Amino acid sequence: MRKRAAPARVWGLAAWTAAACLAAPASGWARPAAYDVIERVYTYALPKAVLLSPDETVAYVTNFGRRDTKNISIYDADTLEEIGTIDFPGNCVEAVITRDGATLYTSNFRRDLVEVIDLATRTVVAEIAVGSNPKTMALAADERTLYVSNWSSNDVSVVDLVDRVEVRRLSVGHHPRGIAVTAGGVLIVGNHADHTLSFFDTSSFEELRDEVTCGRFPRHVIVSPDQRFAYVSAQASAAVFQVDVATGEVLGKWPGGFSPKTIDITADGRYVFAAAYGAHEVVGIDTEDGTVREYPIHGIEKPCGLDVTGDGRRIYVTGWDDFGLYLLQREDEDESGS
């Protein structure tokens, strides 16, 4: 079902602002928070993703510009002190980590592999062949299957993690990048060059609907904690879109900064943050009241990777061109706003 669907109705910022006037936020911070950069360190060449360990004590950075050595650098999440590196032939793009914090999977762009890394020893224990130029990955809820978007072969690899082997390829649009899977088994793929999303049922691997148009150059896809919504950063649209997982309908959008790349969401599902690649900032979106706020980061060049703590107190951001890892911390305000 490669037929492209007609564009769904998209609300502009004005509509979201009007909606915000009708109801006050039900939870979260009293007013939009401020964030300050409290730590900054140099990583290695072209840091792409930053990923927190499940206990949020360690940050892993994938250094796309490093080949064959220091592919992943490891930092204390409080101090940003470098505490180790992981080396392997090739270079890596993105990473995912198991819930127990024991295993990290990273996409090896040059060698068309997924590297399986034992984090206790910080060594590669297996390599899994996938499609051409793998980028983003998503773990199934049971952590027995990994889905990998293959940028140059225009497909998604389905990987059996028990046997550590690719078992299927799913044909998608041109240059798939963002990918996410719900706990209920809906796989969502962002087709970057086609400006669409693909939806699959992972129990049958059948497409659930025709491709859905979603902005210009959809880049990153995440799912809300309640599994109801997907959020998609669209670079040329300078926006973050909200999509109904059950129907595929695009429900609305918010400004996401100039060329938003990586996005993440707080554990309560209220706040989405976007790394604005062309704007030296992070953008914060309150999905309940529609508020959008910009957080400039002095010195950063091309914010790229981003991860946020579950409570939204800290944001970790990589600078693609300045080789930096930045730690932003929220300045909490009390109910009176003082």
C-alpha cells in the first residue's frame, strides 16, 4: 500500500494558542520553565545521538564522525565527565538500550550492521547484518525484536534478537529514518524523502493504511507514554506534528524551531522537546495548553541529538558542528511564579 494519502487537516499555531485559552494546564510546571546550561564538554567528531541509561546516571553519545575508534563516548550524567569509550570498525548513527541497561544496540552506517554491545564490558559481542546504511532503531515491547530503518535500501529490517539475525525486510518509502513501535505492535516509519509515514501491524507485517503525508522531510518519530499519539519532527516544515496512532490522522502541529531533528517526551507525556538544528536552541512544547518556548544554547552549533530525563528536569543535547555535549537544567518555579 504505497499509495500516498491526501494531507490530513493540520492546525496552525494560532489554533493551538486559541485552544490554550480555553483551559489551564491540568498538571506539570506552574508556568513555562527556564533552562540553563550547567555543563558542557567536548565529545568527538560529529556527535549525533545522546542516550541516557534507564536509571539516568550515564549518557552515551554516538560519534558519527569517528571511524573505527571512539565510536561511542560515555559520560557521567551529572558531571559530564567522560568515563569510557566503545570502539568498533565503522561508524555509528543512533542507539537504543534495553530496559535493564545491560545491552546497547547501535547502527553501523558504513558496514550495514547493528552492533550488539555488552555495557558491563563495553565491548561488541555480536554483529547483525541489516540493510544499506542503517540509521534509527526501535525495540519491541518484549525486547525480542529490533526494527531498523535502512536509509539507502528504502526498507526496514526486522531483527530477531534472540537468534541475532535479520528475519524480514519491509519495503517502505524513500530514505526511511525515524521509526517507533507501540506496545500494541504498531510500527511507524518516517519516509524522509517522500514526506510520509508508513504504518505496519507487527503481528502480520501488513500495512495498516496508505502512507500518510506528514510535513516536509519527517526526521524523528516517538510515541507518547500512553501509546495514543506519535510525534514527528519535520525538518523543512520547522514543526513537530501530532499523529493519532489508531487512525493515522495528523491531528495538529507546533513550531519546532528551524530544522528540528531529534525529539523526546517527558514520562507524563505532556512536554515534547526538539533539537532545532538550524537555530542554536531547544524548543519545548506543552502538548496540553499549546505553549511553545525556545531555549537558546550559547555556543552550540547545529543541535542534533537530544534526550530528556523522565521528569523533564534535565535535557542533554549534542552539537553536530562544535562537537559538544550540553546539559541543560530546569529552573523550577513555585505556584506563585516567584
